[in-house]
Amino acid sequence: MLICRKMKKILFIQFFLLSLTCYCQDIKTYNGQYEHGNAVYTYYENDDYERIYHGGFEFNKTINLSSGEKETTIIKGEFKNDLKEGKWTYSYSEFYMDGELAIKENAEGNFTNGLMHGDWKFIKIDGGTNKDIELQKVHYDKGKLVGEYTYRINIHAGESYYRLDYGSISLQDISGQFNSSGFYEGTWVNKYKDNSDEEFEDIEKYVDGYCYWKLHRNLTTGDIIERFDSSSFITEFNSNYSIPNDYSEINGIKYAKQEKVSSDNTGNCLYIFNPINHLIDRGSKFVEAACKKEIIEWQYTEKGRLVIAENKRRQEEEQKRIAEEEKQKELEKRRIEQEKREEISNKQNEIENLHKEIMTLYVVEDIIRTKAAGYPVSKTKKEKIYKSYLDYYNQNHYSKDIETLVYLLSVQRKVKSIVDLKTKELEKQIKNVTDLNKQIELIQAW
């Protein structure tokens, strides 16, 4: 058994070394034209014969302009299974006609699994003075901007550098930080000079992307240009905030945070331009922008609109259900009424038929009087009983109350059943009672 285990271990090591040797043998090197320049990199091919970058990568490009000036670009880094990995550097240089350096740009930072990660630095240097013209320092956590942020512009005399929010400026210094979710956090300070050489300062205070305090002032004259303070509002917002509902209710109005959105997101989100990903887009994954937030009425947020739309849909469905239920109730009511009308009609027909039979039984021909008169003369049998019945019949046979009709039928059946019985005692009782209903009760009880 021990020998077998040793043999298995030896075979596994041999197989691993053989596989590693085959893998190394499959690594190839490319040296040639790439994106209007030249690149040297290593790669292997997968089962679909696709080229998978793996190992060192170096890109060089030189452009000789018609004016005699020259531009050079150098990018170096590593790929791992077709994704950027480890440290990458970027160097761009512009040269005058006489060969002297005009401007130099450098960028360096790390990738992990194709995402920018850790500290990144972007710098532009004036070739004549060897001083920084532009500097940007950021920190990434797997593609997300977090931590400290620094941005500086320092254009030497006679030149300007365009920035969208402030026009042409010669000096700018921005410092701030992002939270772990990639939103503006804490105090941000932006100092800058414009073409008039006046110095300005913007101070903004953020909590989870929302700017609750702002000051814009002229440092040269001391004038405060703009002041904004919603500290009390953000305090109340945070104290009333409901995590399950994702909103805060203030004075009966629901508020919520959302990322600021505009047609181009100018000033709302910070996008860091990376020349490495711009020129060598292979092996790069999406990099998130750091954005600001705004507090708006919850009903205007995406979630609010969805919830309101869903509530409206449910309300409409409930209204339809109620309407359908009412419709069915009305149909059922009509059905019952129709059945009742039919039942009443049937009872009335039955009453009329029984009444005819009773009349035939109680109103008979008086033979003696008929012979004496020479024409038919009728007489009423059990006159007191018949009269009580007839009065009750006339009073109730047109009733629409089914119970009254049913009772009338029972009275008719009783009257019909006693036509040939001895009822003198009953008739005496009826004679002594004036109330019709009492008379009918006596008949029913006989």
C-alpha cells in the first residue's frame, strides 16, 4: 500500500512538471506593429486559437510632425491571462524642433484582475523648467475611487490651462476624499486663480456624496460670493432616515438620496482619465466614477417612481376587483329578484287555482230556490268560514311578500279540507270574533 502511494505521488509530480513544461513551451512572443506604434508582448493561444496576453508588455510610438517636432509614447506593464496585472507605467514626451523637451507626461499605478487598484499618480512636467504643470493623485479599491484625492495645476506665466467649471486658469489646488462607497466625503477645498490673477476658493462639505455646506469666496478681495448651509436639514434627514424604506420623512414629505444626474454629468461625477487604458484598452475592466448625491423628494427617485407606479397598479387592480365584485353582486341581486318574482308569480297562480276550487266547493246551487225561481240561485256553505276566508283572500292575494302568500296557501288548503266537516262550533267561535286575523287563526287551528 505504501509503495502504491509513493508511486501515485511520483506520477503526480511528473505529470505536473510535464504540464508546466508544455505550458511554458506554448508562451509566444510578438514584436511588431500595434496601434500605430510598435509592441513587444508575450501570449498564448487558447483552445479557440484566440490570443491571450500573458506576461510582459511594452508599447512604443514615435510621431515625427511636419513642423519638425516629435512626440514619443512608452507604456510598460504585465498581463495575466489577458487582464492587466501589477504595476503599469506611461510616459509621453513632446520635443521642439531643436530636440529640446517641451512637455512630459507620466502615469503609474497598479492593476489587479484588470481593475485599477491602489495608488495612482498622473503628472505633467514642463520641459523647460522641469516643474510640475499638472499633478493628480488618486487611490482605487478594485476600480472604485476611495480615500484621499489631490489635483494641482500650476501654469507658468503667460500660459493658461482650460477647466470647464472656471474657464482659463493658471493655478488650481483641489483636495478632498471619497468614502468606501466611492462618494464625496468630508471637506473639499478648491483654490484657483483666473486670468485676472485673482484667487478664489471653494469649500464644500459632504456626507455620503451630499453637499450640505458650501462657501465660494474671492481670496484676493475677501468677498464672499456664495454661501449655502443645509446642516440642520441633513441632521434631521439622517435622524429620520429609515433603512427599510430608504427614505427620510420631514414635515410629512418623504426625501431620499440619489446620484446626481445631468445630460453629461458635468460637475456631478469625477472621471479620471487614464492614458494607459485609453491607448491599450485590452485587459481593462470598467472603472467607476466618483459621484455626488442630491436629496430630492422620494417620489421623484427611481425607487419612488417604481413604488408609486406599483401602488397605482395595485390600486387600479383593486378598483377593478371591487367594480367586478359590485357587478357580480348586482347580477346576483337581479337573479334573486327574478327568482323571487317567478316564485311570487307561481304562488299567486297556485292561489288563484285553489281559490277557484274553494269557490266551487263553498258556493253551490240552491236546488229548492232554483226550482221556485225558475233560474239558478246559489247558496254559500259554512258562510262564516267562507266569508272570513274570502276577506283574507281579497286582502292578501296580490301581496308581493312570499311569506304572506305561503300562509295564504296554507289557509286555502285548510278551508278546502274542512268543507265537508262539521264546523258549527268553529262558526260560533268566528261569530264572536271581529278581528279577521284572529278568525283565520281559529280556522287554521281547527
